[in-house]
Amino acid sequence: GDTNFCTIQDCNLSANATAGAEAAVSLDGCADGHRIINNLIFGEGYAVRTNLINGAYQTKISGNGLVTRQGAWLNANGSNVMFTNNQCEHPTPSAAPIGTILNQNLLYKSIGCIISGNNFGGGGNALYSLYIDGVEQWFIDNNQFYLPSSGQDIYLGPTSHYNTIGANNIIRGARGVQVATATLGTD
């Protein structure tokens, strides 16, 4: 059933993908008010995976040190998630992951997420820091990006609409933002 108002705080966690866990923290079928704050998460899998019920609000992933090979946040389903003030490092994985943050939209379109104040550190052979498609009204600003020269910092896919990529993101390299060509809203 639905789970509300859980807090995971001040923990050292392992994302052990080889043991069958896709992420160190997996919010699967959860609802409102979750907080994942001030943790250190290391390992092979994703740090956090959100698979929230449609209509869930106020999930906060903030102030964490995330050093994981698959990525920092896998958003299988989730709207109104705040991913803020995290240190995201991406050590070299055995296979190239798509992005440090990956949005999937398995059951519904993701709306209203905020990605702000994060440092996406270098490392690995990730293709993107942020890989988002099929989203609406996401706000991305005040982040620092650094990927190897082969990657893009932000990929905004063709089924995304009405998102804001703010002017205060710091791009430390020649990659920048890739917006896929298709029928876009005001992206």
C-alpha cells in the first residue's frame, strides 16, 4: 500500500546492484512527503529510485553525497520531487549509463520536479548529467556540471514541454544543453 512521510537521514548506505537491489533507496509505490536528506550513498547501482504513485507530492532528496556507478536518481515515476543541494559523483562504470539523473515515466508523465543547487561532478563515461524526456514544468537551475568531453550536460527529450533551464547553471566544459528536435512546448 501507499507509504507516507518517511525520512532517511544521516545514514551511510550502499547501492549494491550485484545483490539485486537497483538502488540504495527505492521508494516503490509510495505517496507523499518523503525526505532523503544528508546521507552518504556509495556503490554500483543508483543512489535513489523513485516510483511514486500518481499525485504524490513533496518528496525531497537533498544534501546528500551520491557516489554511485549507475547514477544518482532514477525517476521511474514521480512528480513534484525536489532534488536539491546534492554532490553527485559518477565513477567509471563497466557499461556507459545514460545519465546521472534519468527519468523513465513508466506509468505517467512527470510534472513539477525541481533540480537545483547540485554539483554534478566529473567521472565515468555517462552520456549526460541529466537525461529527461516526457516531463512537464521541471525547473533546472543553479547547478554545476562537469562531464568528460564526450558527454552532454543536459538532454531534454522531444516529449518534454514547458520546462525551465535557468541561466544560473554553470557548465564547466564545451558540452552544454542538447534539446531534441520535435514538437516542444516552451522549452
